[in-house]
Amino acid sequence: MSSPPPSSVASRFVSQTELEQAKATREEQWRAAYARLGQEPPPQRAEDVGDGRSLYERLQTNKAAKEEQWQEQHKLSKQFRALEEDEILFLRQAAAARDAEEAARKRAERQEVEGFRE
């Protein structure tokens, strides 16, 4: 048989050394560009270092955190109960009394203004 075609995995392999060289070249180009502009380059963010947990463990941790957050948000809504009929009636009566007082005050103001105009 013949040798593997040029598009095999081995031909697409990039070594860590090549990656580091490409990264260093890219960083040097950025520094040179900022130097031409006379600006200080922004601070480089640190690369994410894995925490050693499996994907399943990280997903379970995230799921537990989201569940806890959801429970916390909905805990407040469970503390209240619906109003009973007598409570609703009392609130309606209080609102009606407040509205009646407001209407009487406006009527009195209007009468005073009309009396002032005459």
C-alpha cells in the first residue's frame, strides 16, 4: 500500500513548540502595534487552568448552583398567602373611603376657586 494522504491527522498535527512560537510572534506584533500608537498594551488575561474535575462534575456543580439560585428566588413568593374575602372587602372599603375624601377635597377646592372668581 502507499503512504497516507497529506490530509491525514499526522500532517495536521501542530506541536506545542509551534503553538508557543506563534503565540510569541502574535504578542510581539501586538506590542509593536501599541508602541507605534504610543499606548500601553492592555494587560494580558491569564489562561484558564483546568481545575482537574471531569466535565460531569463541573456540570453537576453548575446545575446545583442554578437550582439553589432558583430556590432562593422563589422562596420569597412562597411566604405570602392569598387574601381572604373579608380582607379584600376591608381593602375595598378603605380605598372607597380614601377616594370619597379625595373627591370631597377636590369639590371644596373647586368651590373656593369659583367663589374667588366671583
